[in-house]
Amino acid sequence: MKDLNQENPRFAIREVSEMTGIKPVTLRAWQRRYGLIQPKRTQKGHRLFSEKDIDDIREIQGWLNKGVPIGKVKELIRGGSKSDLAEPSEESLKEVDSLLECIAKMDAQKGDKILSALFKEYPTQHIVNKVIYPVQEALDSVKGTQRSLQVSLFRSLVMAVSNRIIESENKFLQSEKVSQNKKALLVSFDTPGSVDTRIHALLLSDSGNRVTMLEGVEDVSGLPEMVNSESVSQVYFHCSKNISSKTAGDIKSFAALDAYEVGYSPLIQQVYFNQIEE
């Protein structure tokens, strides 16, 4: 809750997460490991962020978007040389090569460690652009029978790491007594374990939602009877493959109830939902 009893208002970590799109675990890493932000503490130990802290967080995001590794951001914020870092970088993070090496060697333990650290230290969308997509592109070019095995291992790593992050953030939000209007249900028509589904779940979590995932869904006609406003406030429908016209119609019928905030992945919105609205 925003602290209105001080001349300079301060915000709880979950509020800052919602405002900036940076998950709480990453904000904590930026404080503890890198000293990039220094929020105050309540008597009970809860972090309270000032408006300057929020400005600093946005500046950190700006440097990350320009390709600066998180470990080098502190010196830039404190007045280091910035002339050679003015233009955004399209390069992936250097950890991509290490992660690909782990996958090639079937070293799941080390791969998990690398991916876990990346998700803790960087915003989710940054990891998607700078790690997930480059790794997927590299694995697509693998020749021979090993490709399927390596793709499967990468999928397993993403699934394991994302599960831990979402579970941790759900517990944190529950402990913070977040209101009922921050509970999201992700309904995915993709095969269970889909990397794309996990990305969307993490992004929902980054926005301050307690996330529940349903994967491999084939029929959503019974959804109105299963959910209620006490357990869910937002429903997000996701697919990266074609769905039937009946399913698209069921989604439209659910949205028409106007009882929940409803979101759609690009394929559903552009290909299916727009069509059945016409």
C-alpha cells in the first residue's frame, strides 16, 4: 500500500512491480546483489520504495534495453562513461552460449542454474528477447537426431524455472494479502510444457497477478461454471497453434459474460476473435 503518512510517498514492492513490470524477485536481486536500489524498510522489514527509487528502476531498464549487462549498470548510474552505450543493442546476452553448451552436453543442473540466475536478475521480457528467442533460434538450426533431445531439455528447463518463480511469487503475493482483483487464470491450448505458455504466465506474474495455469486445454465450454469472481478476476486465453471455430465461439461467449477481465494471445485476437466479432 502507498504510504501517505510521509511527505515523500513510498510504495510496497508489489506496487512497484505492477508499475514497472519488474518482478519482486528481480527487484530484490538488484538491491541485494548489485546495490542498484536502496528502498527503506518498515519495522517489520517490508521494503518501501520512493519515487526516486522508481525513477532509478526505470533508468536501469533503459540501460538493459541498450544491451548493458546488469553488472555494469551501477557505474553508469553513478556517472560512468556513457558515450559508447548510446545506441540499443540487438545482441543476446553472453549467457546464451553457456546455456547452449549445457543443453548440448545434457547438463540440466548447470543449465537450470544459469537460467534461474538470469530470470532473477533481469526483467522477464528482457530474458525472452535476449535469451529465450536466441536459444530457440539456435536449437532450430541443430542438425540430426540431437535436435529433438536438445529442444526437449530446453523446454524442461524453462518449465522447471518458471514453475519455481511463479510459485514463489504467488506465495509472496498471498503473504502480502493482495486483493482478489489480482488473480489471473491462464488458459492455454498449447501442449503442456510450452515455452510460449510459460512466458505469458511469467509476464502475468510480473504484473502483480497470482497466476493459475491450465495447459493442454481442449474444451472451454464449461469454464463459466468452473470460475467465479472470488477465485479469478482475469482470464487470459493463449495459443500458438490453430483452434477450432467452436472453441473460438466459446471464448467469445465467455468474454460476453463481462464478469472478468479477458485477454488473448495475438493469434486468438487477430485470427479468431476479430473474425467472430465481424
